[in-house]
Amino acid sequence: MRFSLVIFAFLMGFLGIFGFAHIVYKNFMIKQERSSSQKVGRIIVLNGTSSTGKTPIARHLQLLLGSKYLYISLEHFLDMLSKEVCNLNSSTYSFLENNEGIYASKREDGTLDVEMGPLGKKILHDMHDAVEGFLQNGWNVIFTVIEPLQEDVLEMKKKFKIYKPLFVYLYADKNVLSQREAVRGDRLSGYALNLLEKYTSQDLHDLQIDIGKLTQEQVAQTICEAVC
């Protein structure tokens, strides 16, 4: 009798463990099916120095590619910072002081350059994770950035590899950039050319487009043809 009870208890325990394992496995398979059925988005990265027209080109692309494309900009993330630590378009020079966010420094030739404090560097790092969140939820993204260094572009290409990325480098000669910067009037003097000197990542892009030879609509159409 005692032996029978032991056997019965053993069988019930085994069946209980088996049943629990079956439930766990079933839930796991359901999650896997949902994950595999969820279509991820595609990303277009527009990279270039200041005053290359990244924002209007991104807006033209949205019109050409449809409503499922979000436009996400580096400036969207910098604007999340308090103006106390990020106010580069100020009419005064109070923003020249070193701070935790993003600030300007004056070069020997009198032009201004942008520097990043710890908060600025952190938000630039974290914005890639935020963009990936949209991609994982099925959004297509047009992402405008200023990434002059090879190692930073290579890191982005690795991160966004599964989202069918198209990397586009937008550039122009120095005279065109200087003229565009002066016409805008809302950028640091000489910033575009100072950035241009730092660019070493050009050859890592799928497309390189001289924005001085095409209208913004033509640039967007060129990118659209590469996407489609």
C-alpha cells in the first residue's frame, strides 16, 4: 500500500512538472510567433555637416515614401535638454561657458565649434536605442545625424544592420556651405566648415550626394530611387 502511494505521488509530481513545462513552452512559442510576425521597420540615415539641408530633404522624402516614415533628428534629442545646458542658437555669448550639456567653444580663427558635456554625450548615445525602438515596432525611420568619424558610423551600421539601412552622405563645397550657413542665420558662425574638416566617414555610406548640384527635391528623389 505504501509503495503504491509513493508511485502515485511520483506520477502526480511528474505530471505536474510536465504540465508546467508544457505551459511555459507554449507561452514561449506564442511569443516567438508574435515576434516573427511583427514586421520591423527600415531606416534611412542622412549624415552630413550642418547646413547641408538634411531636414528639408527628410521632409521631401516623407512625401515621396509615405506616411509610415518617421523623421527623427539629432536636434529632437538635443532639444530635450534644458536650455540652461543647450542653447546654441542664442544671440548672446553666454552659452560659450563649459556646461554638462552642449556648448560652444571659440577657435583661434574666431569661428565657433560645438563641444559635448557628459549629458550631451549620453543623449547622443541613447538616441540610437530610442530610434531602434521605433524600428522594432514597425516604423520606418528617416534619421538625420552629424557623425563625422568612421568609428561612429561603423557602430551605427552594426546596430541598424537588420533594418535594411541606407546610409546617405550629404556634402557640398566650402563656398556653398558658407553661403547656406549665412542665409540661415541660426547656426554658429563657421560651424559647418569646422565640422567638414572632421569628416572621415564618407566612404562608409551607400550614397554620396553633392547637395550643391541638385535641388532638395532632386536629392530626395535620388534617395527614394535607391530605397525603392
